[in-house]
Amino acid sequence: MRALRSVGAVIVGLIVAVAFVQGAEAIVHAMNPFPPGMNQRDFNEIKKFVSTLPLSALLLVMTGWLLATVVGTFVAAKIAGSRPAGYITGGILLCAGIANAIIIPQPPWFSAASFVVYVGGTVVGTRWGAS
């Protein structure tokens, strides 16, 4: 029964984290809309668009990822009543961030900072949630 609770905790933590990421990215897209006529299903056009985003947009996305990681891992650890669910949630988020960096090229500083955000956010959120 405890294992099922932990699996559910990870799933809920991921749902919460994705909601935060989507919210931050929606704000960025509202502030920096796609150019008219851009094919949003073409990865080459997406890559080109991302490369033109201002620093403020990248920092807002990074803030969303930080909040998503802290809150998602907190929720997972809190529901499970232990740290492993939070760490698993954070590990999945880190893997998603690595995949994102591979698929959509980012400035090197952004990739390095996102690693710190995912690892640090996981430690903080998990500790708060399991305490």
C-alpha cells in the first residue's frame, strides 16, 4: 500500500510541476508572442524563436522551473510521507530538463543554471515536504 501511495505521490508531484512550468511559459509567450505565420510545429522555427528571446524571458522560464521543482517535489514528499518520492519526482524533472536542453538549444549558462535549479529545488522541496 505504501508503494502505491508513493507512486501516486510522484504522479501528483509531476502534475503540479508541469502546471507551474506551463504557467510560467504561458506568461513568457504572452509577453513574447510567436511571430505571425510561424509554424509552431516546426522545431527549426521553435529553435530560431527561442534564440531571439530576451534575458527577461529566459529568467522567467527559469523561475517557473525552480518553483515547479520545489513545489512538485514538496507535494510528492508530503503525500508519500517520505523523501524518496520527492527525489524521484525531481529526478524525472531533471531528465525532462536535460531532454529539453538537447531538443531546443539554449545558452550554456542557461543549461548550467537549470541543472542547479533542478538539483537544488529537489533538495529543498523534498526536505520541506518530508519534514
